[in-house]
Amino acid sequence: MNSRLVTRRAFIGTLSGAAAVALMSGTLADDRRAVAAGFRPSGHVRDVVPAGAPSSGYVADGTAGLTAAFPLASVELLASRFRANQTRNTDYLLFLDPDRMLHTFRLNVGLPSSAKPCGGWEAPSSLIRGHCTGHLMSGLALSYANTGNPALADKGRYIVSQLARFQARAASAGFNSGYLSAFPESFFDRLEAGLSVWSPYYMIHKFLAGLIDQHELVGNAQALDVAARLGDWVGWRTGRLDYPLMQQILQTEHGGIAESLTNLFRLTGDASYLATAERFYHAVVFDPLARDEDRLFGLHANTNIPKMVSCLRIWEETGNQRYHDIAANFWRIVTDHHSYIVGGTSNYEHWQAPDVVAGQLSNRTCENCCSYNMLKLTRLLHFHQPGRIDLVDHYERALFNQMLGEQDPDSAHGFNIYYTGLSPGAFKQQPSFMGTDPNVYSTDYTNFSCDHGTGMETQAKFADTIYSRDAQGLFVNLFIPSEVTCGDGGLTIRQSTGFPEEPRTRLTVVSGEAAMALRVRIPFWVAGPARAWLNGTPLGAPGTAGSWLTVERDWRPGDSLVVSLPMRLSLNPTPDNPAVQAVTYGPIVLSGAYGRSAATAMPQLDAGSLAQISAQPLMFEATARDKGAPQGESVALIPIAQTQHQHYNVYWLT
């Protein structure tokens, strides 16, 4: 860390929390109008991480996650669809030419570039050029942290070194100190003047997040210095504005920039970053949520979900309950009233009226960026309430059905789609505004949509929530083949499972010893008592739906715990039309595989004909009748995550 940061942190550390915030914020007094709207800047910070507590070291886990999460290096994915997706994604991260990704950054500060320009949203004329370089830095850092591949770290270091070079040229390029982007600072002049511009602070968030990940997960001190200088620029730029103008600016998408600023505060101890983060309090969105009111109808979904992650982080650092309530109320409202059976949200990227599902089915439901951010929020909430089964149940549903299935397994570089469509005859493909080939999810250099970017991170961090921990021991949250190393004795536990094809999981101690509680989630969806066997001997009371099966003992090599997870077929009616239903097997959403046939209307399913015809691969069969057809036809139903390059159907008339 550079001397400027150390000096400032040392000085701030001599002040009380309130005095530090007041000193470093500069303009909090100008925010007095916010008080009348129901918001009061926190004015203090708190340290909620116990001194000396073991830590994951990853600030994006939040203060609770620092002790509840496992470092990515402690969890290894074993052979499964998850690891296959991760491998394809890693190949793409290593394939991307960093100089092509940095082309517009170089031009922006007057440096020559011989690299071939990218296309799509990274084209030199795009208003949001540069954002995928931020995602690339995060994807490289996450992948390195989980796999240890040094080539990933080397590429990240090169990108950071070049960004530092560009930032150092800010003044000579006519920009203010600390500015860093692939587009000119005049974009922010336009934003402040109320002129049309896409989402410049959203881009700054991606750069900050990528730099912080490079520092946290790769150990790159230069990345933190660049991020701090950019954070200083955000503080200066927003500190010049009064409250009404700032609220006007917040109407333009700005992503989770307040989360990154809050993370900078945690990393540096510099309270100015936290004060800047609180300037991004978007009153028109946050105030109704603080009152537990659902005013989401008409809002752009992925514009707002990252703000909720920011709220939870600010609450962790300040103790201001209002921020917690905004995030927690939002999670409940979205999961209860604005979500589809796959766990995703949004239709044409916006929220519609609450509890309308059958009435808003299209091939542009469930933007994948939305679930990327909802999973981040769910994960942070889980760390504060690890006993809540509903949080992990939601995480599982979105992960297994949407996130696992957003990648094309036939593409060497693991391309990701933009939406997970749910209309009759839906088809996974990039939307028409990104391309026209129906069999293409994305491309190497001509797409770079926001979902292309978040996909580079999602497919890199499947290992991050399989397990969590507390002082008593280990939580087994998700049923994914993996190994986790935990405990002072280097205890390593292997999870072997064919879930969902196999309705059970086996946990075996591979090495090490430890006395602790091993807790296995018994989801709400289990079809009956979850039985368990310890070293081949049946345990007494079985686990019940919505609980944790807990075994506390001195664990030694060779110990084995097997837990059954009974699954059944279920019909799930939509809230607005009970005759429209989706079919699930446990948490797995089944889709009718229609091949080249595109349904024009919702088929009618004979629910009584549903039957399993194969366990591996998981496959069911039923009779369905299209509108106007005199008789039904047999249709195969398979997990939606495995439905690729064909038309499919998730919701049925019953």
C-alpha cells in the first residue's frame, strides 16, 4: 500500500468513527435534504469482525463472510458439470488477448494501440466500453484463487500494470487526478448536465471491483493503489454535487459502485470511501423498501439488484439498520413475488406487477446478470443467518437451473447467454440485439454484453458457497462434488454425489482430524425423512424438511456420513393462473425437449402421465397436447440446465 494511503489511514485511526466520517466526507452537510426523505447518513462505522478471528481474507464476502466463508483455495471442485463449466471458462479467460481488451483504454489517454479493436459492447464507439475488462480481472482473480493456475495471475498482473500506467496519464490526457476508464471524463459532464449517456458509474464499478479482486485474491498491491486513486476521484467528483443533483444522477444505472467503495473503506481504513458510498443512497428506490413496500413494478431489474448488495455491505460497516432492512426486504419481495420457477427474475429486463408469472412469459425472462447479483445478495444474507434454509434453497434453485445452464457446453470457451427464456417454445440464444445466429450464445470478441461479463465470474466461483462455517464446525450447503479443507488439524472432507441424478450425498474424511459439528442441509423440497448413516450405521432420528442434520464428533480419516435426499415430482402452479404449472424434481426444473419444433402456444400436459424413464441421465416422459392438436404426443422432460440448442417448454397448461 502506498504511503499516501497509510498516512491517511493512520490519521483517521486517531479519530472517533463519527469525526472521521465528518472529516473525510466533505459534503455530508449538503445532504441534509436527505434527512427529510427518511434517510440519515450513518456518521459512524463499526468493527464487526472479532479481533484475531480466522478470516477468508476476501473483503467482498462482507464482514460476516470473512469468518463464515471458506477461501476459494480451500475448496476444490471435483468432476461434475460445474467443474466442466469452470474449465471452459478458464480456457476463455486465458484465451482473451489483454491488449485487445485494453485497446480503448490506451486510446483514451492518447497512447497508440496496434491491437485489433473488439466488437459488441466493447467496440471503440460503445458508450460502455471497458466494462468487460473489469469482469476479466475479477474472473482471472477468482479462477486463480480456486485453481492456483499461475498463468491466470500473470495475465491479471499485466492488465493491472497497464491500467496503472493509463491512470498516471490522466492529467496529460485532460482528465482529473485518479480518473481511469476507456471513455473520456466528459461522459460524467454529460451525466451531471442531465444529457443522454449510458451508465458511466456502472463502468467505474466494474473497474473498482476487478482491481479489488486482483488485490484480494492475487495479492497485487498495485491493484489496490489504482483502485484507491479511482475511489478518490469518485469521492471528488460526487463531493461537488448537492443532494438533488446527486439523486438525479442516481437515476442512471450505476451498478454496485457503493459496494466497491465500502470494500475500499474496509481495506484501507479510509472513511472517505464509506462517506462516498453513502452518497449513492437512491432515495426513490430505497425509501419504499425501507418501509417494506413493493414498488418494483417498472424498474429495470439489474440496475437495482447490485444496489442491495451495497446496502448490506454499508449496514455491516456502519450498523445503520435502515440499510439492512432495505436489502432484506428487497430479497423477500423479489423471491416471493417477482421470481420464476428457475429462481430468476425480470421480463425484458424489468420487473412487472407482483405475482404475475403466467402473464409475463417470454424468451427474454430471467436476465442472467440478475441472478448473478441475487446470488451475491443471498450469499451475504446467509453469512448472517446461516441456519436459514430458505436462503440456501433459493441459492440452489438459481444456481442449478439458471447459472449452470447459462453456459453452452458445446463451446470451447464456455459462452454464456443473456436470458433464460421461459415462453412456450423458448430457445437459448443471444438476443437479436447481440446477434442473429440462433445457435450462438456469445462469441470470442464480438459480444461483450453485461451477461457475457458476469458469466466470466459466475463460472469461476462455483466453489464459493458449497460450504460455510462457524465456531462449531461446517455447513454443507450445496450438493456438488468437491473437497473442502477446514479445521486446525487440516481436516479435508470429500463430498461425493451424483446429485440430482443421485438423491444422496456422501461426506468422507480424506485426511486430518478435528472435533466439530458437521451439518448437512435438509432442503424444504425433500419428499420425506432424510436418513443418514455414519460409517455404515444408521443414525437415529432422520432429518426433516427445512432443517440441518447435525453430527458432532471427533472426525478422523475414513469416517463417512451418507445422507439421503428423497426427491419427487411436483407441479408448481403460478400465482396468477393456477392452471399454468411447472414441473420440478426436487429443486430441479424440468423442461419439455421439443427439438426443432417451436411451440406457438402453451402445451397442455397430462400430469397423470408423468413418469421417470431414466436416472442417469435424468429424464422423464409425459403426454402433452399442443393447441388444436386432436391428440397428445410423448415429450421428454429433462433438467432445464441441460437443455441446449433446441426449443423447450417449462410452463404447461394442466
